[in-house]
Amino acid sequence: MPKLNAVLMTVLAVAVIAATGFLVLRPSGPAADPQQTQKLIRKLADTDSDVKREGEEGLRRMGPAAMGPLKEASNSADRVLAGRAAKLLLELQPPAPAERTSTSAN
């Protein structure tokens, strides 16, 4: 019985290592298609609120891959587009680590 336990523990360890390797080496997300990204960006400036929402959701799903195009769009002359792009940028940016405030006892 102890040999069976050792074999099972070894198999489990190999499975955990293999799963970890798979998770680390897999692509982080879908590659951003520049044409699709631009379509989603243009939807942000649409007058139809459903179309705007569709563009926002698509860009959110893209995650960090949408950051570059959103930065460009946030500088657009179109104020609606620039505002929505800036809002999405804030949502997609990882939160900055909180700065520690040191209080000294005097």
C-alpha cells in the first residue's frame, strides 16, 4: 500500500506541474485584429446607445490589447469618442499600488 501511495503522489505531482506549465505558456488572450479594433473604436462615437455599448463591451473583452488604440482614440478631435475612450482606458488600466503613508510618532 505505501508503494501505491507513492506512485499516486508522483502522478499527482506530475499532473500539477503539467497543468501549471500549460497555464503559464498559453496565450494570455486573443490576438487583437486591428480592423476589428478600429470598428469597435468607431462604435464608441455612434449616436445609437446600443451600438456604443456594443463597442465598449467588445473593447473590454479585448482587455490590455485595446489599450493602445484607446489611448489614440482618447486624443481624438471627436469629444464623444475621446471621452468614452478615456473612460474605458481608466477601467482597463490595472489599479496603481496604494502608496504607503508613514506616520511617525513624535
